[in-house]
Amino acid sequence: KLYIESIPFRLEDILDNLRSMVAMKAEERGIELIFHISRGVTSQLIGDPLRLGQVLLNLSTNAIKFTETGHVLIKIEALDCNDEELEKLRFSVIDTGIGLTEGQIAKLFQSFSQADSSTTRKYGGTGLGLAICKNIIELMGGTIAVESAPGKGSTFSFIVSFALDQQ
């Protein structure tokens, strides 16, 4: 069972930790790693920083793994929210990697499922990461989606609302 915490955290701390964990792998592969935080994104939030970091780490390492050339962009933007005590954020991990077909996308969030067996042979992995990410995001009250096309890269994005840390 997963439990979602609700504690104060700084978004920058999550991103700094993520950068320290994935930057070397991106550099080794010759991939540019870009972070973009849009204006209006609140830094002081209340939520589960560990789980948020785990989801971002999984999506980022996948993006790096499946990108031969180009870049991986980690983008965070604030969405309109009519509640002054909440911050609704969209996190996107955008890559210039191998991309996916519609059929592959349909199976992505199932446990032990990868795009196809040739992907498993070439890139490794168990096919559990995205299923776990989906579970975590849903436990946080959010949604996760993917847009992709073969040879055109992929965009994995999720939307989650956090309480604002008023201190």
C-alpha cells in the first residue's frame, strides 16, 4: 500500500535533487537536459515531495533512456485554479526520442508491459515504472497522459494540485 504524505516542501528542492540524479546520464548520452519553470509557479507547497520526486525521476530516466539525440525538457506550469489555497500544476517530460505508436501507448500504464519485446531487449526495464507512476499520480488526485508519435518523441504529462504553504 502506498500512503501519500501532506507536508510542506520546496519545489526547487525536488528539481535540484532530480537534476543531480539524471544530469550525468543525460550528459553521457549527449542529450541536453532542460528545466523550465513557468512564471506563476509557487515554490512553497504542501504535498508528498518523495512521491512527486519518484514520478519525475521515472519519467525523466525513461525519456533519457529512449532518446538517442536531442533533448529532454522537464517543464512545470501553473494552471488556472479557482481555489486560492491550491496550486494546480502540470508537469511535462518532453523528449526527442523514439516515440510510440497508438497501440503501444494503449498498453503503457499496465504492469509488466512495455512498448514491445524488442524495446525490452534493447533498452531493458520491467514495465512496472509507468504503472506505479500512474498509481501514485491518481493517489495524489491527479491524472497522467502521454502524447507521442514514432520517431517524433514523447510527452508524458501529469496534473496535480497542491495546497499552498502560507508560511
